Amino acid sequence: MKDVSGSVVVVMVPLPAQGHLNQLLELAYLVASYGIPVHYVGSASHNHQAKLRSHILPSSSPSDICFHDFPTPAFPSPAPNPNSTCKFPSQLQPAFDAASLLRGPVANLIRSLSSESRRVVVVHDSLMGSVVQDAASVPNAENYVFHSVSAFALYWFTWEATGMVIPQEEEEVDIAELVSAEGFPSNRVSFTDEFLKFIASQHELHKLSSGYIFNTCRVVEGRYVDLYASATANSIATKHWAIGPFNMVKAPEKSSRRSAHACTEWLDKQAPSSVIYVSFGTTTALSNEQIREIAIGLESSGQKFIWVVREADKGNIFSGGEARKMELPQGFEEMVETRDIGVVVRDWAPQLEILGHPATGGFLSHCGWNSCMESISMGVPILAWPMHSDQPRNAILITRVLKIGLIVTDCMSQNKVVKSPAIQDAVKALMASEQGDEMRKKAAELGVAVRGSMDKGGVSRAELDSFITHISR
């Protein structure tokens, strides 16, 4: 692409959790594709984590991304607690607190770059406001807030926190009732008190920013981008760019896959839309009892599956100590292989390749926004099983607004194990029913529209071009 940068540089400052690291790294590649140098900052371990798990093929990665491995104070990296009554990944809080101490090194980098560049553009995770606050005192630096959650979730978080008036449109009132209905927890249930205080401390600093960036597409939730813009109209930051999906929107061809993973090779042998992909992301710790019920539910559903069975991340995924090995029913993995009904993945799975494969017909997901956007862009319907944070709101967006998915029975009962019959019924409803077929059709149509939005002349590409033009002005 034509270099439109002048002497503009961009600094990316992610929160050190996988879904946040990944999204800002993908945005870094998009910005660098315009010939603009990008500086990605974090601890050595979290930068390594981001690169190790990236979906971006090395052959297509721009060379203008410079990683800065800043030292952070030693922090505890406890194992996740699968039996906690709160599903929020509180084991990551020490890593968040340590990352918030990067203010000095980041300020020094911004000042150093400002002396060499016409403009320093700082794009920071919404939860890293304290780290970048000194950019406000650098004359040729600008801050932009990146929101890692859906605009829908963000709008309703704002609504709940402020009690602002809900637009009196029938659809909106219905959704407001859903958000507050039994079965979908408030912020107090979705987060720990400690993390809510952390959010509040970071959001106070958004007044120093010049705009907001979303990993979403107006085809998906333009209404909620506009509603959130209206809700924040009194703030200094008035510009909003919905430039997602950040992830690749076309799955790599078989010949150019990043790796020949056993699960993608198995998918190559399956019928179109016949496999459900099961993954609860990097922050969900499931009890042994719940894992057993999922195993029984998947087997009894009669549907083929790929199931990622991994422990949730620690704050430092490279720290010592063996991760808990998830206990499946005795003989389950051997039975799955012998009967050729599925694949159990114990390591890191190539999620985007799986979702983009023609054999994949559904995604049993925790509804983290990164997973939602990847599934939407690949045209795959979602069986929603939200656990914490923004996930319950994302599940409403998927199932009630976009109507490209179904919800697992009793999925938000925090202290209750979801039993195998409910899981079996939900999987069959998505994968082997007329209702599921309708969801698949809608998801496929939305996927086409989202992929088209990233083409030249598409709405997301236009917003990305607008952002690049704005920072390069």
C-alpha cells in the first residue's frame, strides 16, 4: 500500500491478557500495512505470548513492528481456581497490577519518539489508561482508547453503571429487559470487586484521549457504536472508529496454513458443516465435574466435534509449575479416536483455521469478543455459554439481536454444574435441527457481509482508512 505516514509513529499498549494482547497485535499489523512504524510494548513474557499465539502468517507480517520488552516487577502467577464460585479469572489480577507500573518506561519511549517524529499516536487498551497518561503532556502525542469488547456490551455496561435513559425504541427496551433479566448477571457478578475498582481507575483517564477504536464492524453492531458515541458525547474524545474485524477474514488455504495441526487434517476428511468446535478461551477454568458433563454431552449428542481441553492461562504462561491436566472420563479420548467422532486438543489450537474450515458448522463458545468476531467473520453460528466479564452481553448480541446462535440451558448459573442432557440438547439444536440450519444460514450471510466490509470500498476498510488519514493529517 502507499505510504501515508509522513513521520507518524504508533505505540500500541495492550492489557496483558490473551484476548487483549491478540487484538492489539492484529491492529498493529493493520496499521503497519499502511507503512506506518508501530511500537508494541509490554513485558518480555507477554510480548512473547502475543507473538507465539498470533494467527498472522510470518510471510504476511509487516516488518515495521518493533517490540519493546519492558521489565516489570516480579508478580505472583497463581494457578486458576476451577472450583471458584466466581468465574472471573482473578489469577490474572497481579499481572494487570504489574503492567500498570509500566508508566515510566512507556513515557520515556513516547518522549524519545516525539523528538524524532511529527506525531506519536498512542493506542492503548481501555484498561491501560494510567500507563499512557503522560502522553498528554507531550505536545505532538495523542492518545486513542481501544475497547476490546463489543460496542453492545460497552453500551450496556455504561447504561448499568450510570442509569442513563434507554432509547425508547421497542427493540432497545426488549434488550434492556433481557440484560437485567434473571440468568444474566450484573457487573457485580461478572467481575470481582477488585477488578471493578481497577476498571474505574483506568476509565477516569479516558478524558485524556482523542478518540475511541473498536474491533467491530458496523455491519454487525453499528447501532451500538452510535449509541455509545451518543452516551459519551460530553467527553473530550468524540471520534469513534469501528474498524474490525482485526483478524484475517479469509482462512488460509491448505497449502499455506501456519502449521499442519492434527485437528485441521482431521477436518479435511469431514463433511461440510458437520463438526462443532468447542473452546472456552484462555480465561475459563472448568471444574472436573463440569468437564465430565461436557464430555458425556458431546458424546451423546451424536455430533462430531473438536474440543480444546486446556487449563486457563496464568498471569505468566511461561512461569514454572505444571498446569493442571484436565481430567476427562476414563477412556474418553481413546473412544473418540477409535470411533472417529472427534478430536481432543490439549495444546494451543489454530482457532481461526478451524472456524474458517468448511467442515465446521458451529462453535460452542464462552463468547469472549475475540472469539465472537472470529466466528462472525467466518460465518459460523455460536452456541453461547458465557462465563464472566462482557461474555453474557455478547451472548445476548449473538442470540437475541443478531440471531446467529443459541444459548446453553442454565448457562449463567454461577454455582451450578450444567448437566450433560442440557449440553446434548443444545449441541443437537445447533447442529441437527431446522432452527440450527436457520442460524447457520444467517451466520453465513453475516459472514459474507463482514468479509466484504474489509474489501476496498467496504465500511470497515473506509473506517480504517479514515483513522489512518486522521492520525497522518
